Amino acid sequence: MNRTAPHTELPPASRGVPGRFRGPFTRWPRTADAVLATALFLATTFLEEGPGDSLVFRPLTDLPPPVLILFAVAGAALYRRRHRPVAVLCVALAAWAPTLGSSYATLGGVVIVALYSVGRHADDTRWGPLGIVAAAAAITVDGLLASLPWGDVGFGAVVMFGAWYLGRRLRLRAERAVRLRQEQAAEARRIVAEERTHIARELHDVVAHRVSMMTVQAGAARMVAAEDPQGALEAMAAVEEAGRQALDELRHLLGVLRPEAERGGLGPQAGLADLPRLVAEVREAGLDVSVTGGVRLPLPARVDLSAYRIVQEALTNVLKHSGPGTRTEVHLRGEGDGVTIEVLDDGRGVGVPSVSAAHDGLPGHGIVGMRERAVLLGGSLDARPRPGGGFRLVARLPTAGEPTGDAA
């Protein structure tokens, strides 16, 4: 096979292979293709088959000018192998054909790379099999003219097919990776849209309810103002309080979906002061929770509520994914103009086979909702598996400044 395939490494996949080492063909595709084309041109020009299937140096003076032109055209065509792979293959086969059966039939390596490029970069799948048939026919003709053993001819055909198949498999894997990323992005957008729908519903339920109360109280105050001034004052005080609460809701868009058990309730907003009660509840459910650190109170209402909800959702996720018995640590830190919440678990609860299985895959509503809370306040949230097992969630919530209007 030395006559048809000089020792040349096939280039790795150029783009789109996730989680792999990014070699020169990915980092610098044009430069790498230029180097590859030059190397193959030099190999086909100065190397020929010697005794015992060895490769020997061939002086440039021994090469007829027409053959040198064919080699130069085939080598130059390889530079366009990503953008015009089918055309490059046709040029390589056309340049190889006149040299078949002679000592100059060393363009097999160029054809191999061209077949790989057709499998890797060609959109039309019909050209690959046609190119393999043409290359196999050329190898057969070369073998008949040069009286090569049929084993060498068959091996050459297998190598040609393997080059195309490798390129095709890498292309299919890259396409699957792109589709997976698109599906994940679409799912994340769907979850965010669903969360924002819940946000709008919660905003309606809370603010509209309070505005309705203001309307009723204001009407009552107007009707009794002449006969019962004290009652009218009390009604107007209630209007003032409800107005302040509604304005706070509208300005800061706390809109994060309350847990199912609280959607119908309009009681006082929870905060970090209620954290001991929350910890007691999850301990009763079987979670081994410890809380360290603290935050100077009072916090702004929107920050206090969001901090409580993030801790609540994080502990709920630990209980749901890792199960009872999981050791969990909650660290609270007040840092200048912000609050940092860190929730760590060891993922060794009852009934969960592995932490990675519990947390891998598409993002769930819980993490997306917590991130929406943090971003709406101008903060950030990071959640990922821990290297030694378990999960780590860190949220940073600023206590000053205006919340942002959109989430990344």
C-alpha cells in the first residue's frame, strides 16, 4: 500500500466535537490545511516505493514536468478540502488517474485525505459512496497494471473506505452535539418562559389583590368620612399600607413562583428570620442540616425574601435528589453591600444511586427559578456538582442598587 498511501496522518475533526482536545486543525484550520497540503505535495513529489515496500527519496530531476504539475494541482486543491470537499476529491482522482501503474502513482495519500474530507465536510451523502467506488476502481487498475498482490489492492480499498467512514462518523457526532446543545438551549428558554408566566401570575395575584383592597377601603372611607372620621382615617391608613406593599412588588418584581403550598396564601412575606423554622421542617423530613454564619438584619424586603426562597429551594432539591440522610451545610455571609448564600451537600442520602445521576441533564425548574431570582436583583447564582461527590450552590445577592430587567 506504500504506492497508494504515503505515511500521512489523517487530520482530526475540525469543528464541533465536544469535550475533545482542540488540535491545530481546530484552532488554526487554514494554516493547518496549508501545512497538510504542502506536506502531501512534498511526500508525493520526493518519495517513491523502493525495494521491499520501502520508501526512498526521489530527486526532483527524475520527475517529468507533467507529473509535477499534477502533483502540484492535487496538493493545492487540498487547501480547499473543507469548503469544496467533493471538488477536491474529483481533482485528486483526476490527477491520480494518469499515473496509475507507474512509479509516480503516489497520490493515494491525497485521495485518502480527500475522502476523509468528503465524509467530514460534505453535506450531500451521495458523493461519499461514489468517491469510494472511484477510488477502489483506481486502486484496482493500479494493481493490475503494476502486478500488485490482490491483498495489497484489497487493503488499499479498505483504507479508502475507512478514511471516508471516519470523517462521516465525526460529522454525525458533531451534528448530534449541536442538536443536543440546541435542545438544551430551547429547554432552558422554555423553562424561563414558564417561570416568567408564573411570575406574571404571582404579580397579578398579589398586586391586584392589594389594589382591590385599596379600592374597597378608599370607597368605604369616602362613604363614612362625614359620619365617622376615625373610621375613615383607619381605612385610609389601610389604603396607605396596601399601596406601599403593592408599589414595592411592582418596582422590584419579586415575581418568583412560590411553592405549591403557598400559592394561594397572601400572608406576610418570609425572610431569613424564618430560616430556623425552615431548617426544623427539613430536619423532620430526614435531612441532616447545619447552618453557619449570619446576616445583619434587616435586609431590603426583596433581598430578604429571595434569600429565604433560594435556601428553601436548595434544601428542597437536596431532599428530592439525594434523599433523607444527606448531610447539608448552609453558610450565610453578609459581605459589604451583598449577601452570599452557599449550600453544600455530600449526596450520600438514602435511595439515590449517585449524585451525578441526580443532577446531570437538562436544568430543572428549581435552579432556573433560583437563578432568575438572583439575576432580577442584579446578583448571580452558580450550581454544579462537587468534584468529590455531592452538589454546591452559591448565590450572591446585592443589597444595594436596582434589580435588573432581564435574565441572562
